[in-house]
Amino acid sequence: MKRILDPLDERIIAELTVNARAAHAELATKVNLSRNAVRQRIERLERDGAIQGYTIRTGDGRQPSANINAVIFVYRYDRMRGADVLQALKKIPEIIQCDVMSGEFDLMVRVGASSPERVHKVWNEISAMAGVENTVTSFVLSAVV
């Protein structure tokens, strides 16, 4: 049977939301309970489903996941002899996809990066390549399919 959360349960959950790795003794001090009482309440909250898991938020020491997507259309100086550009693009880790196109553009490059600044750095790398004549960049606003 699930219980209604009391104010102490709410405070414990609030403290764990800030720091899921907080020690029972630290939580006990913050909510004015004994360490053993905090441990028992956390176990009950987990059993009752009020706490369903603990997550990880990445900090400064780790790269966040790619959440900015952009498409860079690339014009090469020579479509037929531009393999060096393709080889260089393979070495950029943020490039998710690179397609050789018919029509106006030579290449369509899809970039997945952690920030608009990182997309800009990738664009700088591409536009500085010896075989690249010009680029057009568009940021993805939403994905439909």
C-alpha cells in the first residue's frame, strides 16, 4: 500500500534531488532525523515508488550529449577530385552524416554538437579546408521524422 508523503519525506526527496549521493548522515542533519530513520524512510520511498531511480547529470568534466543539430551544405572547387575534403570530414567527430549530392550543392553535412559555438567551430574547420569553395549552414529547428 502506498502512503501519502509527509513533510519529512518531501524534504528528503528535495535533498536527494539536489544531490542523489548525499550520505544518510548528511541528510539526517538537514531534516533533523537520525541516520537510521533517514535510511528507513528512503527504503520505504523506494519500495512505494516515490523514488524510482537515481540519475546522473554531467558536469564540466564531461561533454554533454549532442543536442544542437545543423546542416552544412558544402560547395567544393572540384566535384570530381574533391576526395580530400571527404577524408577530412570523416575525422570530425561531430559529423553525423555526409552525403554527396546532385544539383546545386556538392555535399550535405549533418552536424550534432553540444552548443551553437561548437557548430561554429566545425563550420570554421570545414570552410578552411583547401578544397571547399563555399558553405551554407542551417540550424535544425525540429525533427519531424
